[in-house]
Amino acid sequence: MTPVTTLHATTFETPCGPFSVAADSTGAIVATAFGDLTRLRERLPEKCHLIGDTGSLLVDFKKQVAAYFSGKLRAFTVPLAAQGTVFQHRVWTALTAIPFGETRSYGQLAAELGNPGASRAIGRANATNPICLIVPCHRVIGADGSLTGFAFGEDIKHQLLVHEGVSLV
């Protein structure tokens, strides 16, 4: 029997609307979502129980998100604890290497990972990224520059890229 994992969770406002986060007992981020706790639960591993944040565990995280949206932070430094396969973690690590204000296509990301024929697999791993914004899956676009594949919709993806100064066609 798999034990139930207790996670601390909260929702707070951002310029892109409500943003929810779940963290383990050490403060490592397990999942994030644009939206309420219902959207967050969709991104969590099974057997998770959410409890409210007491206020101290996620303070640094909330400060970093606020600094990102105010233009004072370009890279997050919070600890992460996403669950996934070795391949997914390789892709998610590559996502964190895409600099603020830049984008990559799925094909470019596949080539950077040494497997240029793996665009679809890269896209799937990108789609299963449980820690949006912090692991910047919004910086991956279609080869033609289209804003494809963001779980929270093209509008929020567009807002994030414009915030980062990306020129969109």
C-alpha cells in the first residue's frame, strides 16, 4: 500500500491570475498551476493530501514569484521535487536552461538533448512538467513560432512571454 504524502499548498494572485503551489515538508516545490487548488491537484502524484500552508514554508517561493512578475527576478532558486522519469527530468532540466526572454522549439530542444528526432517525446515531457513557471515550459514554442502546448492556455503563455520581453509574431 502506497502511503499518502502530505503537501503544503496555497493559492495567491499574480498578474496572470490565481497561482497555486504545493510543497513537501522541506519546502521543495512538488507542483504549481495557474488556477485554484483543483487545477493544482490535476498535476500532483496520486496519494497526496493537501493541507494549508502555515505561512512560513512557502514565503520564499511567493517572494520569488512576486519578484519575477515585478521584473526583478529572472531565474528561480527554490528547491524542486517533481516526480517523473529519468527522461522527463532531463527535459525539465533543459527547460530551466532556457534563458529568461528566450524561446526554443521542440525540435531545438530535442537537438540540444542529443536526439533530434525526439520532438514529440520532448513535447510530451514538456506537457507533463508539473512545475510550470519555475520550470519554464512556456518558453517552448512551435517551430513556426506558434504558441502551442501550454496547459493553461495560449493567453497565459502569451502574457508570460511578453513579460519576459519575447517578440511574438
